[in-house]
Amino acid sequence: MRFGALAAGTAFLVSLIAFVAWLARAGVMVHFISESVMTGFKCGVALFLASTQLPKLFGFHGAHGSFWGNTGFFLKHLNETNSMSILVGGIALALLVLAKILFKHKPVALFVVIGGIIAASTLSLETHGVKLIGAVPQGIPPLKVPSLYWRDLNELLPLALACFLLGAVETAAMGRMFAAKYGGRFDANQENLALAASNLFAGLGGGLPVSGGTSQSLVNEEGGAKTPLSTVLSAVFILMVVLFFSRLLSALPQPVLAAVVLVAIAGLLNLSTLKELWLNDRSEFVVAMAAFAGVLTFGLLRGVMLGALISLVQLVRISSRPHVAFLGRIPGTRRFSDRDRHADNELIPNVMIFRPESALVYFNVDNVCDAILSRVRVEATSPKLVVLDLSAAPLVDMQSAHTLASTADELSAIGIRFQAVEPRSAVRDRFRHESVDSKLGGVNRFTSVADVIDHFVGEPEPSAEAVKSER
């Protein structure tokens, strides 16, 4: 009774946390978990779930730990394999694999389960050492609030938070996978509301915290389900079974159930995506493998959190070193683009044009200015004008405005004029508020890169006396 109340209390707390997350629209947090993290997470989940099901397929109890612990336990106890269990599970596995090829997205697993129950009952498989799932309680449990103390809630809060995070992440993994596979959009906030409602009733019924299960969702998909109506029908059938037929489930062989889960989770092990990441984007591959190894070593929650942390670190690293395009004129036009990508773009004599392709903020502006100064210094002949195209910078913060002004001063000290062009309205406001717009050549919403070039080309060459007087 005491442990049941603690479990139900945890479900209540998960419901409360999920409801607060829904009110705060905190579902956006799952978007910080990149697709590469999800790829590694799903591969790790596939192997982790396999490590929990293989012992059942071979007819002995498994361990309850990490993938490595489960796998070590499985290999160590292989000598306990029950020949009848592996035969029953092997037949179920073969039928499911064959049906996956010949009858794709048909509820073959249902017939395999029914066949397993019939076989167990008629052949007395339990007497041959085949483990059955055992007695299933019949009827709906009475709904009541669990009896807990205030100190229990305080101690259960960290566990409930972990359960919520795991549920949200696992639900997001499945939701995003199905959205990408079949179309539509995944609404993380709506899922938080669903988690809140389901855990509320789980708590009232004396159950454990619940979420969108990976293996259950995959079995559902394998049976051909494509809409939420399948969940409604599943709930109706479960209710009917719980009320009237739960005793029949007690005869279901565990190896058959393990075979159903193993076939369902096989689709999660997407090695082709990992290979593609390895060939095309090594940094994303590292993130995926970190999530993969984390799930196998530390469990589902810590594994995905490790992958998400690495993903965020990579995001900061990439954001801190944005690409600074060196522009040239597209032949026959008044437009400019990256000359490093288009070698036929025309260079303007005595002019260098740069375009930082990111917002300029305190942690990346120094790298942007260093890239500009380094490119200027390596030129055999110093330019007379440096143009900074800010059309791709939606934001410039206070520190960045002053750093750009310092760069302009540094260039002016060696006789190079600096001109910022095409800043957005918020960026112009920032320059004026920080009183640096004059150092940047004066900024407005009318002058384009082509206008500055036309004006510079049309200017008369200054005399030697004028240059001396300016110095």
C-alpha cells in the first residue's frame, strides 16, 4: 500500500509539472533537441529495449539496468536458455518478420498474440518452462487520491521531474518521427497537456507515471494505425479486456510478447542515417553518437540530455564564428554575392566588401571583426574602402556596435575608409543610440552596396597634398 501510494503520488506530481509546462508554453524546449540527437536517441532506445526483451525470448529473467548491464547479464545467463521458450519465441519472431515483408502495416501481431495464447493453453507450455505473463487484475481500480504526507511530496519531486522530462523527450522523439514520416506538425505543448491529463488519471487509479511509450507506439504503427482514432479503439479494446477478458491474457507467453516488441523496435535502429551523418556532417555524427552512447550507458533520460547538451554547445560554437562573406559583383548586375562561392564575381578595385551572415552579439562580434581585418591585411595592396553589408544581420547588440566602431577607427588610422550599409531599422536605432553611426560612415535606409560603389568609383582621385593634410 505504501509503495503504491508513492507511485500514485509521483504520477500526480508529473501531472502537475506537465500542466504548468503547458500553461507556460514550455514545449518549445524540446526543439532544442536536434534531429541528430533524436537519431542517436532512437538507435540507443532500440538496443536498450532489445536488451530488456532478449532474456524473455530465451526464457529467463533479465536485469534492470543500463544496456551494458542488461547485455552482460544476458550473456552470462545464456546457459539458462529454455529450448521451448526459444522455439516459441523464434516461431513468433519468424512469423512477424515474414508478415512485415508480405503483409506490411497489417495487424499480424494481434493474431500472433492470439495464437500464442491458444498454443500456451492447448500445449501446456508453462509445464515445459515457458514463462507466461501471469495474472492480470480484472476490473477498473477505484479512483482515489493517494494517502501521502507533505514530506513525501518534497522527496518525490525530483523523481517526478525526471519522469516528466523522460516522458516529454520520449513523446517528442516518437511524435517528431511520425510527423516527419507521415506529414503534419508535432505540437509539444499539446503533448504536455496530454501528459498532464493521463498522469492525473493514472494517479487517481493508483498507477505509475505514464507517457507516450516507444515500443507501444511502434507496435501500433506496425499494426497499420495512422490516426488518433487507433488510440481510441485501443482504449476501448483495453477496457473490454480489463473488464471481461483479462484472465485470457495470463496465458500469453513472454517469448511471444518479446518477439512483438523486438520486431517493432527494429525500425528505430536507423543505421543509414548514421552513415549519412558520418559522410556529410561529422559534427552532427558526434552529437548523434553522444546521445546513442549516453542512452546505452546512462539510460534514456541522461542519454538524451547529454546529447542535447552537446548540441547546445555546438550551437554556441557555430554562432560564435559566423560566416563572413567576401562579396564581388555578379557580372552584368548591380548585385553582390559571396566570391568564395562564385569565382566569376567581379572584384571592385580598391574596395573590399564584407557581409556577416548572422546577428552580431557580444560572443561573436570579435570573430567577425577579426575575419575582416585579417582579410584586409593579407591583401598585397591595401584597399581604400571597406564596405560592411549588414543586410543579413537582424540584430546588433550594444557591445557589437562599439566593437564595429573600434574596427572602423582601426581602419581609418591606416587610411582605409569604412562604410556600413543596409542595416535594418532596429540596427540603425542601435547605432544612433550608441552614437557610433558617424564612425560607421553614417547609416540610413536608402544607400545600398551598389550605391556606395558607384559613389566611390565616381569620386576624383585625391591629390598628394590632400592626403598629407588629412594625415
